[in-house]
Amino acid sequence: MDLIHPQLAAFAAVLEETSFEAAARRLSVTSSAVSQRIKALEDRLGQVLVVRQTPCRPTPAGERLLRRVRPMQALEAEALADFLPEESTAASGHPIAIAVNDDSLATWLLPALSMLHRGRGYLFDLHVDDQDHTLEFLRNGSVLGAITAESVPLKGCEVCPLGALRYRAIASPEFAMHYFGDGMDAAAFALAPLIVFNRKDELQWRFMRRITRARLKPPIHYMPTSTGFIEAAALGLGWCLAPESLIKPAVDSGRIVVIDPGRWLDVPLFWQHAAVRSSTLQQITQVLRQAADKVLLK
């Protein structure tokens, strides 16, 4: 049983599944029926909502509507649980879309999601990006909430501070001695190969700017994996910043070293979510804060 209007349900399903065919399978209707519902919704609102290509994506008007529909889906699930519990087990419900950064996923977030799944039956649809960019998923309506480095709330959203993730500069002992034997300076940074998560990743550049104002162009590896960073550094591919809570085993075994124990980079993290009176969001916020308190710095 659905409480959300079928046209809105079809609209959300197409953008979540990225195609009319996949949305039709999820809704147990034909692709033609999905197309007709979205066309009727667009005619009613007087704006095109979906870019009909592979994968389907929202237009700017579609993003605005999707930001409204996301909280409605959470409230719908809660209403069904209150009035028709036999038809609304959370485990068979709609996954909750959340944007997260990969380092949180690798350090403290999974225990929180596990607690929410085991205790409440929640399912999750995770969208992963750099913490400086996860807010874009919330801005365009793709998710209900986001773990982000941005403390200023989006319009219609609330912010909960989680704490700071501390990053250390690491490398293999041989690499550190070869490139940074005389310390961290512009000359060393310019020559030492650097490991970066992706082209959006600014952490290493921020760290280097704290030490030197030189315009640097070091050799770069792009490796979009948090745990792989540590292994790559241990194998001598380059130096990088990695969460302090992740590197301890490799440091204890001597596979990597902290290049300069007196320097680090703290990245504050925040939980932003739609500002609606939702028990689902309250539960998620509470559990995220509890999990973050065990790992993140205050």
C-alpha cells in the first residue's frame, strides 16, 4: 500500500533506479504506465522533471521536487508502520538514501548502520563521495541526509556536528627517509609521489599549504579507496593522508610511518538532513552521534 501519489512514486522510482524499465519492475507496472504518470506530473506542474536518457537524471525542477519527495517517503513509511504494521516491515521497505564520505565508511559509520539495521530493520542506499562534495547529493534531492564537511545548513535542512576525523601523513619507512629525510618542505613535496583519492580530494593540498605556500606539482597516483591508501603507502607508491584510526595496525607493524608526528589535519564532519519531524531521522541522528563519539575528536 502506498500513501504517496502514484505520479510522485513513479517520479522518485525512475530517478532512484535510473531508468523507466527498472522503475516499472520495482512498482510492478509497465514502463508505459511509469512514463504516463511522469508525463501527467510534468503537465500538472508545467515543467520537465526528468531528463530521459541513460541514466535518467532530474532537471533543476526535478531536483527541487525530489528534495520534497525524500522526506515524504520517510514519513510514509512511518505512517504505514503506525497504522498497518503487518504491511510495513522496515526490512522490506524502501532503502534510506544517505550520502557519506569513504573515510567515514571505513572508520566509524558501518557499526552505526549495523545497529540501525538490526534494531530498526532499516535498509540503506549509500552515495559515496569526498566529504567536501557529499552535500551535493542532498542539494539535488538524491538523499535524505549527508555526512559532510559543510557546517552551514542547506535551506530546509538541519545540521548536527559529529566531531573531527584526524588525518596523518604516512609513507613506507624507506619512502619517508628517501623523500622526507630532511623534513617536510616545498622541495620534498614537489618530488615525492602523492596518493590522492580522486580529483576532488583536497586534503593533501590543504596539508601542504599549511606547511608551504609554494605552487607544487608533485607526481600523483589517483586511488579511490581509503583502505587501499594505506596499502599503497606501505608498498612505497607514495605518501598520503589517512585517518589516524585506520593506520594504527600498519604503524605498529612497521609497514608505514607517520612522516611528521607533530603535524596532522583535522576535518570536522557534520550530519545534515531534511528538517522534518521524522522518527526515522531522529533515530538515525542519535545512532550516528553515538558511533561518531567513539572515534571522532571533539
